Amino acid sequence: MTAADFTDRKLSFKAICGNKQNNIRLNGLFNKSYITIFQNSGHVRVSKKSIYGYTTCNGNIYRFLDKKPLLLLNENDDIQIYKWILPQRPPYGSTNATNYYFSKGKEGDIQKLTFKNLKNAFVENPAFIQLVEKYFKFNTDLAEYDESNRSYRLTMLFKQTRK
């Protein structure tokens, strides 16, 4: 499946929410490299590397990076931002750590959201990189969401340089 297929909702498999005979098992608990698709009385295993993404029954969109499912936070922006919540278990504490990632559009490779990766990905847009360096201090700031504009600050700055 391609990014265009996913965007156009041309799905390779459609689970029926709440139906145990037609569903998808992500196999995340055991960090498997494949998902299991159950359909009627049979099942098939599909490599996570061959899957562009999937949509949950509540409408959340995920893409895989390696074996990790990343939640897409802004589907319709030129810079797509994803998050992965890494559960922390004792002895490290019971809080979660959130890692952020990005891609250049729907077809771009997913990369960790850092200054270095943004500079490499947008080398052709120095105005954008200058704004990023001006308005953000730390890598963790890059995923800031602007509630009043209902948009990520990073994507708002990118749009300013595309006018």
C-alpha cells in the first residue's frame, strides 16, 4: 500500500470494529516484526515494513517505524508529526516518555524530530531553518502545539516560508 492509497482510503484490509473474526493484531507486546490479520476463520501474517499505516476504530492514524506504531498527530500538514509513547516500568518509574518524529509529507521517511534532522531534511529551505532556530531552543520544543491556532508551531513556521 502506498501513501496515496492510504490517503484515498484504498485499504488492503478493513477490520470490523468489535468483531473478533475480522480484526488486526499488532503483536506489539512481544515486539514482533509482523502483524496478524484475522479474516473469517483464517489468518495471515504481514510484515510491518510492508504496511504504510493503519487506522484504528476511533479514527487514529498510525504508521510504523521499525516495529513501533507511531501516532500521526496532524494528517493534513506538509510536515507530519508523530508521537510514540514509551511506557516506563519500574525500577525507572511509572511515567511515560514521549518521543516525537516527523516526515516531509505523507511519502517522506519518518525521522526523529530533532534540529539536526530538520536541517538535513529541509536544506533547500534555509528560511524555514532560520525560523526554527529563532523560535525553538530545545529538541523537545519542536513538537509544541498552538492551541489558539489548532496547529503545531513547526508547521505554522513552515507555511510562512512557503508563501
